[in-house]
Amino acid sequence: MKLHRPANRHLALAAILLVLPFIIDALFGHGWVRIADFALLYIMLALGLNIVVGYAGLLDLGYIAFFAVGAYTYALLGSPQFGLHWPMWVTLPLGAIIACIFGVLLGAPTLKLRGDYLAIVTLGFGEIIRIFLNNLNAPVNITNGPQGISGIDALQVGGFSFGESHQWLGVRVDDVHLHYYLFLAFTLLVIFVSRRLEDSRIGRAWVAIREDEVAASAMGINTRNIKLLAFAMGATFGGISGGLFAGFQGFVSPESFSLMESIMILCMVVLGGMGNIGGVVLGGVLLVALPELFRHAAGPVQQMLLGKVVVDPESLRMLMFGLALILVMLWRPAGLWPSTQRRRELNTEEGA
């Protein structure tokens, strides 16, 4: 019986994930299913950043730039902006490839930088991409500047569109549910690739560089190529997520790719547990769901306790969110679900 327990757990988890959007819809409404869709997109982004930060130990504050590259690639090739309407199976891989190239372009000049200096350079790279997209509407209008690109084609495979509702066996499945299953499939693929990379020679090389780059180099690891590979793989996942985001939203603008978004993705990795895939997934879910929960609860709670709304719900939401982050990092410095190695390192440091 013990041999079948892992398989039973996997089957139970699969069944829960399959019915989850309908449960959320029945209990909380369509809006929360859409939030679940965004949670899956952010989990993909966080898993990509986890390769750079969690595995290789390279602090990247401009990761949202790769998300923007993937989103704008899909938008430019699948919208009336240039009159092109290329299929999803072309634009998504192309966006991932272009984001990968940008990842290498970012990584190459920063190979000798570490810590704060690397963070500053990557932060600047992210801001350059955002400003570039914001101003690339003159003298030739390419990105439509701050107005963004609208009318983007919905995600579609063959003749099946994820942007429309469909009837199956008398059950109506709305677009938010269809996007959930599409994003879930991509998220599981990213998790599978991340797991395989973690257990590979490349993954062990990333960890060696994270722990001591000089020692890793002395042991024969080509630190230059391995670090470039980390940037490239993380950027690829970001590009895929960006393309899915553009097709899901039907609109992109530079405002969606601010520094705050990069910080949020980094918080998902750190809060959940750097280097641990399960922890990153948990961090992604919490940091998407908690702000929305605070947003909906801040007003009614004040009304119930004080009889009126004293503090703007948006301001109170960020205050509560920031306080929650501080408390978690004080009590769980390794994250809510840290990797075994990370937990052992912190315990050793505390013991010393």
C-alpha cells in the first residue's frame, strides 16, 4: 500500500487542480478565477527568476524586462498595430527566443559583477526597456508609446480560441476557465523543466557558483557560460509568460512592466523559499491572492468596526501587505517553504 501513496497523492492533486476554477467560481465569482489565472502567470515568472536568484545566486531586479519583451513580441505580431496576425504557435516561441537573447545581452556585460552592483545594473536594464517601449512611437510608431497596443489576438490553437466560451457535454466553460487550464499546462511544463535542471549537472553548477564562485571556478566549472545560461533560461520563461499575458489581456502598455512588478516577483521567490520550487509556487499564490484579499476586505472591515471608511482601502491594503511581509521575514527568514539546503545553511549561521 505504501508504494501507491505517492501516486494517490498526485492523482488527488491533479483532480483538485482540474476542478479548482469551478470551485472558485462557485464560491467567490468570476473575478477570482481571473485572479487565479494571473497567479499562474506570476508563478511562471517567479520560477524563471528562481533559476537566476535561487539557483545561481544572481540578484536580478530587472526581470520584468523579459516579461515585457515576450508580451510586446506577441502584441506586435498578433494585433492590428502592423496588420500582422501570426498564430500563437509562432509568436510564443519567438517571444521566448527574443527574451532569451536579451537575457544573454544582459548577462554578458555583468559577468564580473556581484551583489549590489549586479542588482543596480539589472534594475537599470529593466527601466531602460520600459522607457524604450514608452518612447518608441516616434519618429516611427512601433510600440504606440504610453497608449499601448490594443486589439491583440486571443490565444488560439488551430481553430480553438481560448478567448471565447465553449459548451462541452452541456457544461459551459468560460474563457477565464479555459485560460486557467492553458496557463496550468504551461506552469506544469515550467515546473518539470525547473526540476530537471535542478537535478542536472547544470543545476549543481549553479548552486556551486551561488555558494562560492571562486571555488567553483577552481573545480573546473565554466562560470561564464553557466551564469549566462542562468540568465538565458530565466529570460526564456519570462518571455513565454509575457506572450501568454498579452494574449490573455488583449492589451499591453509600458505601465504593466514597472520596477514594482520586478520587486513583487522577487518577493515571491524570497518569501516562498529561494531554490525550492514548491516554495516559489506558494509565494506566487500568496503574493497574488493576499493583496486582492486585503483590497476587498479593507473597506468592509473598517465599516463594520468604525462605522465608516477612515483609511483609503488601497493605502491600507499596501500597509497590511507590507506588514505581513515583514512579519514573515522576521519569523521565517529562509521563506515559508525553504529548500533543505537553505534551511541547513541558516541553522548553521545561527548556531555559529
